[in-house]
Amino acid sequence: MAGTFEIYKDKAGEFRFRLKDTNGQVIVTVGGYKTKASAIEGIESVQKNAPGAKIEDLSEVSSANVPPTPPPSGVLPKGTYEPFPPGTSAAELAAGSGMAGTMHGPGWDND
């Protein structure tokens, strides 16, 4: 008999899943998914990638020699930035982000 995946919501309202063995012991807990569909995709990924997965023992390796975990696709690593294209004006950047508009408040000419 195989283990069981359980999907549940945590106190923050995010979806998590845990894998239990046949004795009901929790083997692993994974979470922080915004949607149930994302949690299900996580389960499917474990099901697909875990059979035959190798074990890497990093317990005796200096943390200086352990490569960092890459960020998710489309996310820049902390401490880096993506420069704006040369010659791009602030107005063009604001228009592209949906933030274009008139500023109001102390110190602005249009008050």
C-alpha cells in the first residue's frame, strides 16, 4: 500500500500538503501555495520526480561549498536588479506599469 498525500489550509489561508506513510506518520510537509491547484501541481511534481531520486548527503559539506537554490523562474535573486533599457523615461516606465497619473500633495505643482 502506498502513502497518502493530504491537502489542507494553514492558519494564513494558504494551501499545504503532507505525505504520510502507511502507518500515518508524516514524512514531509510542503506549503505556502496560494491555490489548491498549485498544491496539487506540487504533489504531482513529487510523484513524478521522487521515484528513483538519488540522495545527496550535504551534512558534512561546508555551507560555503553548497550552491544556492536558484529562485523560481522570473524572480530575480535578492540583492540584484534588472536595469531599465537605456533612454527609458520615467513616464514610459510608469505608463508600462499602469502607474501613470497625476500626483497630488504637498510640494507638487498641481495643488
